[in-house]
Amino acid sequence: MSYKNKLFWVLWLIGMVGVLSLLLIDIPLPEDNKLPPLWIIKLLTLFQQTVLLSITVIIGVALAEKVKLSAPLAEAMAKKNPLMPVIKPQILPGIIGGFIGGLA
């Protein structure tokens, strides 16, 4: 499997965690007998989000090098390199950003 294929699967699987989290959301529906059951609505929502995720990850992997963007942790996972050297420089900025975001 090529590097770009591995990177796609790493990013897609990480993104699917977010897509599957939609199952935990209660969808408020009006009481109308014409609506399909809730499980069908959730299934269609998951399908739609999976398609959108797949398209965006494909585009992202294809264009990342051209626009000089990277995902260091996902790239290290795809290359099976050690993760700590890649994530270490991001820990402090991540904590600071999380703290500032929590204050907002």
C-alpha cells in the first residue's frame, strides 16, 4: 500500500470517530407520522457524513503537498515512525490554545 493510501486511511479512521459521534446526538423531530423512523434518519445522516468525509480526505491528501500543508501525527502514523518526536513540539501550543479557547 502506498504512503498516500495509508495516510488516507489514517485520516479517514480518525475522522470517522467524529462521524460516529453523531449517533450520540438526540435529533429533535416534530411529531409527524409522515417522517421515517429515527434510526433511518440517523443512518442516512451517517452515510452523508461518511461520503463528505471521504471526499474531503481524498482532496486533502491529493492537494496537501501542493499547498504546503501537513498533518505531522497522521503522517508519522502512516509511515510507522515514532509518534512522540512529532507530537512533542505541538503539546505546549495545544495546551495554550485549549486554555485560550476555554476562556472564550
